[in-house]
Amino acid sequence: MRQALETMLSMQHRMNTRVHEDWINQHFEWYRAIWIECGELMDHYGYKWWKKQDPDMAQVRLEVVDIWHFGLSALFSSDTDIAELAKQVAADLDVPTEGIQDVREATEALALASLQARGFSVPQFSVLMQACNLSFEDLYRHYVGKNVLNFFRQDHGYKEGSYQKLWEGREDNEHLAELMERLDTESDDFPSDVYSALKAKYPG
């Protein structure tokens, strides 16, 4: 887990640096993005007692992964040591599974913690993961895939408007999901493998 966390933290730092070279000292409101994503998660799960709603757990879990992107960003400070931060995050993810809240309660608790502290609660995020039956392995796999896809889009003209999001009648994230099923998440080169697989298939 520690190595996977170091990988994700490094990837998040690299992505944020692409947005702003000195991103840490900009003090962006990551907590705000977190609670808004919590609201989007609630939409996919369903909260309207006055109409029939079936939870879309695939989308719920993807929203959890999106929250993780912002949460990792919120954990950085100007003197962050990634190895030490990964160690702390690993400890904070290790929360008891007894008395786990349902998805709605866990989502609200994370949103509340984010608003109160203007930060990110890793233990509360762990509770949400457990409520959604999202394993750490799946969190890692989906996080890396989304992060690499974002870089791939930028490298192939996304900002300029020349990137092709549809290939062979399907969106790029669908191709990504298919490619990742064939890749070894245990590989030290997993992020590079994902990028190479996308590049080999992309028609542009």
C-alpha cells in the first residue's frame, strides 16, 4: 500500500504542477471541490424518497475516486515529503470496519469534515470507501487510469481542441477501462503501461 500511495501522490503532484507550476503555494480550495463531488456522488446513489431511485454503484465508486484526486491534493504543504505523507495516509486509511455507515451517511460525514476543517479527512474517506465496497486495489487502479488518461488527453491536443475523445464509436474512458483489464496493476511501471496502451490504440 505504501508504494501505491507514493505513486499516487507523485502522480497528483505532477498533474497539479501541469495546471500551475507553484500549485501548492496557491492554496487552492480543494475542500470545496471535495464537498461538491460528494453532492454528485449523492445524485448517483439516490436520496429522493419521493420517487423510485436505484443506486448506480459504478458511478458512485467513480465519484469516490474523483474525491480522492482532490483529497490527495489537499494533503500537500510546501514542505511535504511524499514518503512520509504516504506513511501517514496508510495509517489513516486503516480504520475499523465495525459500525460502518451507509453510503449517504458516510458521504455527508466526509463533506461535513471537509467544510469544518477546510481540508480532507483520510479516515472519513476510508469509511466512505468501505460503505461503497471500494477496495484499495480498485481505488489505485481507477485513480491511475484516470490520471494517466488526463495526461494523455493533454499530450494529444485536448487543450487546443484537436483531441479525439471518440474512437471507434466509443469514448476514451471506455477504451481505458478495457485496456486496464489486461494490464498488471502490481507492475512498478503500471502508469507507464497504461499510457503506452492508450498511445498504441489511439487513432490520432
